[in-house]
Amino acid sequence: MKIVVLSDTHAKDLTDLHERILEDLNSVDLIIHAGDYTSISFLDQMMELGDFKGVHGNMDPEEIKVKLPGEAIFEFEGFRIGVTHPSEGGSPQGLVERVKSKLGDDLDLIIYGHSHKPELKRKGDTIFFNPGSATGAFPAKYKTYGIITIADKIEVGIVSLS
């Protein structure tokens, strides 16, 4: 199973995404977005692409916040996955600890946004993954997103675009 993971897109619509991201979005089993869409039309277009899971971010308007939760936990291929975006905003310092306290520590994978910087680390049995900003929104230095492959285990990769 293949999953595309996006966050911090701050986009008007799908045309704001790089062509390679669009190609990947059309060839996956699941799309996950970890918040800060900033446009309801972009969210609606994302949801029309296929199987979709997402949460709202701190920069999203109320019309997005009423459609999506602040946190989501689901099971996929036998693995427990949590997704969040700190709704309170704030410093990227201590972000992993904040998302862990929101979602708990009985998850195989925690996906989060907010900092616009890609990060991949393991703490204990949990993988923590921030895909960065798919559109390169400030302060991101590059456009980045994630590809997750799930078979017998979870494999996470960061794709960086110029």
C-alpha cells in the first residue's frame, strides 16, 4: 500500500502543487494531509482525488475546521496511525513532544505538520513524521512531501523538490 502525505500547503487549489506531487496523488491508495490547507476549495479537491484522511491546522479558516478534526487516529493495514497539526500554533520547539501528548504513545506512526520543515525520527516504537510544506511555504527551504509504503512494516520517505 502506498500513501502520499502532505502538510502546510497553504494553497488555493491543486494547481499550486508541483506536477510530481499531482502524479503521485493520482497513483496511491491513501492521501493524508496534516493541516494548513488554507482554502476550502483546495480541501474539496483533495477529498475528490480518492481515499483521504486529514486534520485541520492552525491557519485554516472555520469552514475547514468544521469539516475536519484537529486529531485523527485510524488503523491502516494493521498499523495504528495518528495525524495532527498543533491548533494552538506556536514555536516548532518541542513539537514532537506536543503531538505525542495529543495522540498518545500507543501508535506506530504519528504524522504532524506546522513547522514546514520535514522531519523523520523514531522514539521507542513510534515513528514521528512531518512531511514539511508541499508548496514550499515560508519558512520552508524546499517543497517537500512524504511517501509511505506499508507492507509488513512501515517505510517512510521524504521527497524534496526544487
